[in-house]
Amino acid sequence: MTFNIAINVMPLKELLDPQGKAVMTGLHNLGIDNATDVRIGKRITLQIEAATEEAAIETAKEAATKLLANQVMEHFEISIL
């Protein structure tokens, strides 16, 4: 069975996010002053062939842990689409 998986990777909250700060400055320059924080991350979608949803999630977790996310600086969340 084919499963569509999304992996959202975001910087850890404890770390500075220079891209987010740049976007925040841009928003304020546009007059959008009610945005109080911006964090920039990435969304990766995968199609995984697996026997069960749990097996597909395990494959996605392995991919995120070993390749897609730097766990020193980022955390990730996996969801089925």
C-alpha cells in the first residue's frame, strides 16, 4: 500500500532563527505589525510503500532521523496525508 507522508522540520525553539528574523523585519516594513514571531522550517512529502501505516511512519522516522533533520538544531513531526 502507498502512504503519503509529510515531515515538518523546524528549528528548535531554543535556537535563533535568522530567516525568521529577516521575514519578521520584512513584515514590519510592510506595516504588518501584529506578527509577534516567525519561524522558518521545511516540509518534506514522501510516498512510502509499506504494509501498514505504522511501518510507513517508521520508515519516515528513520529518514528524518538519519537524513532530513539535524537533530542538534531541529525537531520534526510526521503526519499521514
